Amino acid sequence: MSLLLHEVRLLLRQRLTMIALALLAVLTVAALVTGMAEVDRQRAAIAAVPAAQAEDIGAVADYVLRTEDAGSAAYYSFHPTWDAPGPLAFAALGMRDVAPFILRVRSLGLEAQIYDGDTFNPELALPGRFDWAFVLVFLAPLFVIALFHDLVSAEREAGRQRTLEALPHGGAALWRRRRLLRLVLLWTILGVPFAIAAILEGAGAGMIGTVLLLIGAYLLFWIGLAALIGRLRWSSTANAASLAGLWLVLVLIVPTLAHVVINRAVPVAQGAEIALAQREAVNGAWDIPRQDTMDRFYANHPEWAGSAPLGPEFHYKWYLAFHQNGDESVAPQVQAYRAGLEGRDAAARALGWVLPPVGVQALLTRLADTDLTAQLDYQDRIRAFHERLRNFYYGYLFTDRPFTARDFEQAPAWKDMPGD
């Protein structure tokens, strides 16, 4: 223990090392504060939804109750959905920074509504914003390089290496102590503030422990690289340049090139193309015989086929029917789009097994529930909710039941959906 304390005293005298550690501490805390503030903003936006929804529905009810028309209620009523942030979202914002976490939907065609909000470009989501995951994955290796590149070479260049190795508890034991001390300091600076923030956010002990182990493993990877370069007995400057080059290749160049290769190997259309195709199908329905639309709808939804025939006047059941037909017409495109995104995501995760920076980033966003899987799960829950909405309004439209004030209260609510 006395030898370790002696190493601590020596380290405290190294001004540049202390500045580097202080800078990493500032960046870590700043990233955590930024992430927590963003998550708080998102939670505040979600918390404001019920009051805004009640006001909106009140205005719709004032209009609809004049005629008690269920079609008007279906057309004018927006129903909010939201994806609440998980307890670790503050640490790795992932796709929550580029994809909508609140979406108001109507019982009309859903796919256009989903992909109108799908304004993000998955290719641009790789680095993400400045959050704690960014500090760990992109910046922490630079501090490892700063603290470890000259661990042995500096002593050799100063003429002290042989003397240090000849001392009792010197040699390999000395370098192990120094590496361990620096590893512990880096792990503490990155891990302790994270653990405090995670506890404040309500994260479980298992999640926190997993991330703390991940920090240690990632730091050990970069420390191992520094030790391998150090064994080549190059100068401190050459060591630093080599490690900086490795950082550039492993963290920036190879992941970027791999991302380009993956995108070309797995082509994916844009969500806006699906929205456009759905709208074209919906707009085209105005120009075809109404009975053709209803026949197509009843073929896929025979439970409503007993509804009274359409008269010459406009009826909302026809309007909602061709909206659903429009959704079903783009179902193959939706499936292909999703399969493409999942294929790219799977390829990127496979890349993480050989590129630790990519793997750590992917694991953090998975633990934080902010990755593509979480975003697609949100879309699936929206679709399940929208199906409930449609069936709710269909129960009035296809039986010509009047829609009363009490019926507004019976409409499905997002808060009743699993996971929210």
C-alpha cells in the first residue's frame, strides 16, 4: 500500500497528467448534465401531453356533438402517443435525439403519419450528440493515450529505467502499479459520476454494474494497445503518434467506411417514399367507384361486411376504408424498409465484435433503450394502438351509431398500452 501511495504522490506532481484528468472529469460531468437535461426536457414534454389532449378533445367534442357524427369524431380527433425515456437514456441518447418520441395520430391512414415524423437519417445517427456515451467511446481513448503513451519510454529517455527496474518491487511490478493506478483514476472519473446520475434517474443495480464493467473493459482495451506499442521501444513522441493513428482508424475511419459499405450492401428506401406512396393510394381512391373501395375493404375485413350499403351522400366509413386500403397497399414497402433497417443494424452490431468502439456504442444504446430496436418497438406499439382506434370508430361508423359525449371518454388511450 505504501508503494501505491508513493505512486499517487508522484502522479500528483505531474501537472499535465492532472490537467488531463481534470479535463476528463469536466467533460464527463458536462455530458451527464447535458444528457439529464435533455431527458428532463423530453419527460416534461410528455407530461404536458394529457392537459393539451384534454383541451383539444374538448374543442372537437363541441363541434362533433352538434351532429353526433362518429366520422367527424374520427377525423378531427388526434390521439397522442409517446415513448418515455428509460432510466439510462441520459447516458446514451442514441436515436432519441433524431427520431420523434411524441407522435399524435388520427384513425386515418397511419403509415403516412408515422413516416412524416420519420425525418431522421439513420446514417447520421452513428456519432450522436455530446452525451456520456460520446465521452466514453470517442474521448476517453485520447486520455488513455495521454496517460499511457510514455509510461515506460519517458523513464528510458530520462535515463531512469534501469535504476527503477533494479529497485525492490521495481521492473514489471512497478509498471503494473502505475498502469493500475491510472486505470483506477480513469475508471473512477468516468464511472462514479455516471453511477450517481444513474441512481438519481432510477436505474437498477444490474444496469449500473454492467455499464461500470463495460467502462473497465473498454479502458483495458486501449491500455493494452498502449502497452503493445510501448514494447516496441519507440520514443514517446512516436508512441503518441502511433496510438493517435490507431484511435483515428479504430474510432473514426474504419467505422465510417464500414457504415458506407453496409449502407451500399443493404439498400434502404426513405420513409418519406412510403408516406408519398400511401398518400397517392389514398388520393387515387377519390377517382374510383366507391363500391370497389368497399369491396376491397370488406375482403380484408369481413367482420364489417354486414354494414348497410352506401347511399349517394358522403359517408365517413368509405373515407376511412380507403385510408386503410392505402395503408395495406404500402405494407410490402413498410416491411422491406424495416427489414433493410434491421439488416443494417445487425451488420453494425456484428462489426462491434471486432471494433470495440462500435460495440461499446451499440451496447450502451441497447442498455439505454435508445437504439433502432427501441424505435421500431415504439412504431409497433403505435400500430397496435392505431388498430384499436380504428376498430373503436368502426364500431360506430359501420353500424351508424350516434357518437355522444360519453363515447369520447371511451376512446382508447395510449396510457393503457403495454410499456407506457
